[in-house]
Amino acid sequence: MEPGRARELSADPPGSITPTTVFRYRLRHPLNAIFAPKNIAVVGATEKAGSVGRTLLWNLISNPFGGTVFPVNPQHASVLGIKAYPSLAALPGQVDLAVIVTPAPTVPGIIAECVEAGVKGAIIISAGFKESGAAGTELERQILEQARKGKLRIIGPNCLGVMSPLTGLNATFASTMARPGHVAFISQSGALCTAVLDWSLNENVGFSAFVSIGSMVDVGWGDLIDYLSGDSQTTSIVIYMETVGDARSFLSAAREVALTKPIIILKAGRTQAATQAAASHTGALTGSHEVFDAACHRSGVLPVNRIDELFSMAEVLAKQPLPGGPRLTILTNAGGPGVLATDALISDGGALTKLAPQTLAALNQILPGHWSHSNPVDILGDADPERYAKALEIAAQDPDSDGLLVILTPQSMTDPTLTAEQLKRYTTITNKPIIASWMGGSRQRHDDFEPRRYPHVLLSRHRCPGI
């Protein structure tokens, strides 16, 4: 048996996940050394204020992951009050993971030390590799040559690091720890990782894994998708990608995993200028965007085009049950937003629910005679909170509906806060996602109604999202 992550109890509301250790049988995966290490060495740990080496060490010791941390620095007897060692060979015991924050030219030698010491996982934070030119490319070749001698798996270089929030592992130099959840986030940009992290804390979005993959000298998209497929705590995977790397590995893993876990990808490099920018960032070309999109669709992967879509997807997947299919029921008090939402839905490959006869009959009983009698369900501009609630209860029970979008626009008789309170009661009657879009400005804002208080309902102001 090995320590693992406990699945959230079904009785607990979303967002109530806490780090818990359980035991379960599972075959040992090579990446366990990175995501579930028993002991960690920080090579380049230092006490210098504001340094990456200090921040990394502090993050590891202030977020207990259940193991021991060994600072490695030949210039110091101790770091942050912890005994330091001059080399990996001098450590009192074997470590699973080495986190390396030393200058690029020193890294190939340190990787050789890792292999000699029996280390099975490494995270190379350091920059200055293929993104810097031919000399950096040669350093990466040397690193990979040494790593293969000992079956050492490497994330990076030029990355932020790795978090496993459910177990307390924070092997990054980010300023804070991600919340625990069930969405895995993988990014080729460390800076985007910190932006997503900052956003997620404010929006109460949690993660099962939070990975900055960097230049992918070894571990690539396919490796990570394969690993996360076997993680019971990961229900969906969200990716920011600049370069594909090993396309065959990525597509093979994605094709298999997307059948059971949604994979959402924002692929950078749609234009020639962006392709050149990505090359200067990671040292690799992005490839044809059209070919990538076609490959994603064949593999069941959902590509998105904007960063706000990636954020929205992460939030929906974190706080909502997964839809069983593409059919959406739209409930609105205005026709125009319903039409716009329909356009967005169909354009993205979704479909409108064809309302069942019993649903139409039930809606006829509670709605004015001139309601739309179709989907989108226009319950008219004078809809009060009670009409919204009754219509939602009926629409949510339609057997052909896979999810619901509730739109509210500010009419003179509209009560946005009370309507939200009424809808909250119906969010647990079905295992379908329900997205609320409260359109408008100051009239739609209320300090007592925030999405984090009602984790079953997503409140999206100013826009009409589709599933």
C-alpha cells in the first residue's frame, strides 16, 4: 500500500475538500517520485532573501507533505535552521525527488549525482537552456543523457515547479499554495501558473495537481495525462500549451483519457508572431494551429481560444458536476441574450435540448401563455424569483437535458439577489451543471451573493457563457 489522496465524501459540498491521507493499493508509477515523494532534496537552497532557493525551501517546510526536506548547499552548514549537506551523496538517506535551483551549467553534473544517489524524480527550476540558444540545447542533451542512465524522470527546466494541494506538496517558488480540488492544471508558462493561482484563490477554485512543465526536456504532456488518468482525485485536466513536443505520446494519452476525464487546452501560437514569441520563450516551434485543432477534435480534447475561456472552464469543472452530453437548456427573462447564448453554444459544438412533452406541459402550467414554448425557455421580462425557481425545477428534470444556463437581465421588477437565493434551493435536485449569468452592472452586484458562498451555482456577470 502507499499513501494516497482521499476522495471527497459525497455528502460534502464542493469546495469543502481538506488534505487527508488514506491508504490504497496502486501500482507504482514513475511520476510518483515527483508527485508523491517521501523525501526531497533542494539543491541550491539558500537563506538569501527573495531568492528562488529560499522560497522553495520555505514552501516545502511550511506545507507539510509527510516527508523530510534536505537542503543541499556546500557553502552553508544549515539553511533556515535545517542542517544542510554539501552534496546529494552526503545525505543520510535516499531521496525520491531533487528540486534543482542552481545555475544552468551546473545542472548536468547534479543530474549525474542524482542518478548515482538513486533519485528517481527531479524538478529543474533553473532557466538558461534551449530557450537561450545552442549552448543551452547542449546542456539539455547532457541532462537527458545522464537521466536515462538511472531512469530518472525530470520536469522542466525553466519552470515554476509542482504542487499537489491534496497532499500538501508545494515544490514551487510561488507565493502561496493552491486550494485542494479535483481539477489538474498544467501550464508551459510559469507566469501563467501564478496568474491562475492568484485568480483561483479569489474564486475558490481548487486543484488536484498544479504543474509548471517548462521546456519539457523529459516529462511531456503524454506522461502527465497518463499519470493523471490513474489519479482518482483528478476529474478533469486543464492545459495551457505552447509546444506539443512528442505529438504521438500526447495524442495517444489524450485519446484514451478524454473518454473518462475532460481535457481542456488553450494552445498558444495561432499567428506567426505568436509562434516566434513562443520559440523565444521555450526554445521550440508551436506547429500548425489548424492541424492541432483537427487532432484535438479527433482525440476528444476540447480546445479553447482565449485565456478567459480557460479560466471559466477551470471554474465550471471545479464547481459543477460534469454534463452527460452536449444538450443545454437555456432559461432567460429576455429573448436577445437567449439568442446570443444559443449562437455561442452551437458554435462551440453544443446543442439545444429538445424539451420533452412532459416538460412543456409542466411549464405551461406555471408560465404566462405567451412564453416562448421552446428552448431557450423565455419566461418573460416580468419574471419574479418564484417564477424563475419553478421554471428551473421543471427544466432541470427534463430527461434529455445535460445542463442548464440561467440568464437574468435587470428589468424594473427584477430582484437579482432574491432570485439567486431561490435558485440555490434547486441546485441539488439533479446531477447536472447549472450556470447562472446575471447580466448588467451595479444592480447585479450584491455583497451577500458571491459564487464562493454558493458553490453549486456559478455566477457569471456581464456575459452569457455556454457549456
